[in-house]
Amino acid sequence: MSPMRHLHLDPSKRQPLLKDQESPNEAPKSVPVSKVFTHPKGSSNDEDASIYFIGTATTVIEWEGIRILTDPNFLHAGDHVHLGPGVTAQRKTNPAVDLHELPSLDCILLSHYHEDHFDQLVEKSLNREFNIISTPHAKDCLTTKAEPFKAVRDLDFFDSMMLHVDGGGHTNAGGYGKVRVIKVTGTPGKHVPPGPLSIANDLLHAVPPTNGWLLELGHSYKAPTGGDPESIETGYRIYISGDTLLVDELKEIPQRLGRENIDLMLVHLGGTTILGRSMPLLMVTMDAEQGLKLMQLMDPDVTIPIHFDDYDAFLSPLSDFKKKVDEGGWKERVVYLDRGEQYRFKVRGK
């Protein structure tokens, strides 16, 4: 495990998201929300954070003005992506917003370097100085281009990075500052099942390695002189599965958490199935059955399915997942978002 790394995010000093933006102030102030959901058990009307679903695995996670974009994919219905040697997929839906319609952001969380998560439009348009957190493989790809990305940080499985939220929101007590932080931890993901197919993929590099993510939103204390913060007082915990199958490596996540709970899980579904010249028919993301088993393994308070119907390679429809959830008795712990809808929640300990 690598030493803890740190990244300071200051909403007053954001980088423009796009190359052709001179200032982040040119961006819209917010996203257009068509419908808002809160906890299935009810709301206290004090929510201070949200998840906005754009489409595929693309979301905006916001907490008191800090905004993180996940897996940016802004292609439209009819557009194609390249998923491996001889493998393409066609998009069936439109995103809730286009790339240039996003508000100013602080960083991108990229689960892996695949065109349905980081499309050619995004790659062409993004400011090369913008903060990106991803896998070691994605960092190698993004930083060795003719026009390289210059602010890519990589996290391997169970490596962590502390995002310090600067520019306000601090309180002082006993000579110490209470600082908002988001701890980002890379979690295991396996796009290809173990065995001969995994060995073949290692040789062919057809499907890239992938991460999931654990986000711990909360506060930490540090001395006024600016020393490293102590352990985070977590007020909300989000697990994002990434494009993974239900593999044994995922069991280590709840084992490491111990008695700590997951408040929200974003699960990538779709049962993505590819067929190409160099690979046999292969499912590379969880289908409905695996999605339910992941809920049983992680036991999150709330689950939101994403990445379920945007491409023609997604062969496990959301209706199958809903049926499994209802049959398994988990109906009251799932929120279903359509593109353009938002889930709001409260980070404890403010």
C-alpha cells in the first residue's frame, strides 16, 4: 500500500474543465435537475450533498459546493465506442447534459480507460491541467499522449488519497481547524473473469484494468500551521463498484471496513457482453443477479443502479435487476434514477 497522498481542492481557484474555456466562471452555475429523490425512509430536509445521474456511469457528486465528475461519457444516441480489438458498441441514449453544459468541477474520478467511460469527445475537449484520479493503466495512457494530461493521479487497489476542501468551511476549536475532507480509496475491480480468459486478456490487452472507489466524506482536524490531518471523521461513505464482475476480491472491502457501514452504493450493471475477433463472447460487468449478490455482500443503506441501458452491449436490463431486488426483499433500499434526476443526502457531523 502506498503512502497517503494529498490533493487540495479550492472552489475559488478551479481550473476550467474545457480547453476552450478561459475561466471556470464561464460554465453554467448548476445542472438541470428533472426530479429529486431523498432517502426511501423519508427526509429531514437538511440534505447537503447529492448524486446527479447523467447517463452510463457518468454522475456528478456534490457536497457543499465541491463537485466530482465520474467516468465522463457524453456521446449521443447513434454514436459508437471502441471497446477492444474488433469490438464496438453503439449508444442508445442521450446524456442528461452535454459536456459544455456542466457547471465548474473540481476533479474527475475515472474508473478505467475505456471509451464508454472516457470517450473521444471528452479526451479531445478536456483541459490538460484538470485533476483526474484513475488507475495506473489509465495514467500511463493519458500522460503519454502527444498532448498529455498533466494532472493525473493514480490509485491502485486500497491506495488512498485525501482531498482537502480549501477555501472556506473551516471551524476552529482549541487551536485546531476542522477541515472538510474526502478520502478516496481505490477498490478491486475485475472486468474479465478469472481463469483462461483473464490470462488471454493479459496478453491481448483487449479489456483494460479497472477500479472501484470508496469515498469517505467527512472532517479532519489539523494544526493551524498546516500539518497533515489526523484520521477522518467520516460523515458519509459511498462505494462505487466500477465495471467489475462479482469476484472474490470484492469480499475484502467489507472485511476492511469491519463494523463501518456503506451509506450509498452506486452499482454498475448492464451485463455488458462483448464479442470480438480476438475474444469469445464475454460478460464484463455485473448482470441483475450479480448486482443483487453485491448488495447482499456490501449491505449498503441505499443502492442506486447506474450503467444499465446506454449501449447495445448492455444485455441485462434494469427490469431484471428490479425483479431480483423485489424478490430478495431489498425494494425499500434501492433508489432508481433516470438521466437528469438527483439523489440528495446528508453528510453527518457538520
